[in-house]
Amino acid sequence: MTGLEVASVYIAANILILIWLAFRVVTHRARGKISMGDGGSSDLATAIRVHGNATEYIPAMMVGLIALAFLQAPNWAIHALGATFTLGRLMHPVGMSGGPIQLRQFGILLTWLSMVILSLALLYYVFT
């Protein structure tokens, strides 16, 4: 696999995560017959926030993985960062939606850790 193909695996996985989270919002909206806002439903408000949180982090990380691939970083590095981030993005919504709070906490930790390491890796490959 090329680096771009490796990055594409994680792009696909994270697009599926976004679709799953969006579907959860739509399901809550349909159940409560709420077309705009959260209608006072705490479950819908949580689903909206969980989806919003993912949309705040996923795009930047995916662009970073593509850049890392173009900079010819080793595939193992792209896999490690992509897998760590994706695991964090799966854990976080479960923890926010009634699962153990530790999943939310560990999920955001994995998200931030992978993004910081990605940023440093990008700078490393640009300047070496």
C-alpha cells in the first residue's frame, strides 16, 4: 500500500463514524419530531454535540494524514496515527452517550495525542 492508500483507510473509517453520528441525530429528531434545535431534549442535545465534536476534529486530522503521506512518511507512522485517532473517535461518543465516562476521557486523550504527534511529524518531515 502507498501512504495515500493507508491514509484513505482512515479517511473512510472516519467518514463512516461521521455518518453514524449524524444518523443518531436524525433518529433522535424523528423520535421527538424536532426539526430545528434540540427541542429541550437532552438526548438530542447530546447527540448533536457528539456529532459536532467529531466534525471539529476529524477534518484536520484527515488532511494531516494526507499531508504526511505526501511527505512520504513511513506507512507504519500513518497507520499508528490513523488507528489511534480513529479509536479515540470511536471511544469518545460512547462515553458521551451514557457509556463509562472513562471512554470519553480516554477517547479525547487519544484524539489530542494523535493530533499533537501528527503535527510534530509533519514539521519533522518538512524540515528534514
